[in-house]
Amino acid sequence: MPFFSRRQPPAPAGLDDASWLAAGYRHFDEHQGRYTGPPERLVDGGDRALAAGDLAAALFMYARAIDRMQTNYGSNSTSGREFSEGDLVIFDRYRSALEDVLGGHPNAPVATDAHNYNARYTAGMMHSIAMRAAESGVEPRPYEERIDAVCALADI
């Protein structure tokens, strides 16, 4: 099965917003293991999902990239990752996908769905990264601005 393909429809037409989001999560779950390594690999997966028209899977890929960033910045991490503008790009991709999801599927339960990568959980990971940035002497405000935008979009 290709990584993400326009030949595979992301979700059957006619699904309600919650079912559409769940179908996207299943597609994400099928493909995420192919994007191991740094968070940017998951962003690549999200970009591929987006190009294939699978917006929900892209949203979850970007959230998983944030999860991997949080792991990389963990207290006992040996990843060697340093805070950079690249972090903000990943935050922005997530925010943009979230905005697009809600624009097309306003009743998608993005803040509270039962999946690991709902907006509330992802915003919490983003906050943890911002705190680590501040502890490392990096200005946290650019991170916090993006967290505020995600929280406002998802009404959390």
C-alpha cells in the first residue's frame, strides 16, 4: 500500500464529521510507522497526506510530530535536538491543518475525540515544549502564541 495516495480515498463520502475524523485517524495509524526518525519525517508524512487529500490524517501526523518533539526535549533526552524555528514551523502546520479541518468539518470532535492526538492533548504537549524552551533560555513567546491560536481554534 502506498504511503498516501490519491488513488486511495481518505474517507468515504457522506460521513458525519466525527466518523470522518475517525477514518482519518485510522489512515494515520496505518501510515505513521513509515515515518520514523525526527519530527520532520512525520511532517513529511503529514504533507503527503495533505497532498493526497487526507486532511484528517495530516492533522494527526502533525500532532504526532509535536509528540515526538516533546519526547526529544524530555528531561532525559539524548536526541541532540535544539530549539529552533523548525519547531515553530511544525506548530504552524498543526494549527493550519486544525483550522482547515474545522473549516470543512465544524463538528469534528478535534478537542475531545478519544484518539491520543486530540487538540487538547496536543496543546498540552506544545505547552510542555514551550516550558522546556524557556528553561533552556529560549524565548517562549513564539511558542505560546501558537498554543493560544490552537486553543482558540479548538475552543479549549
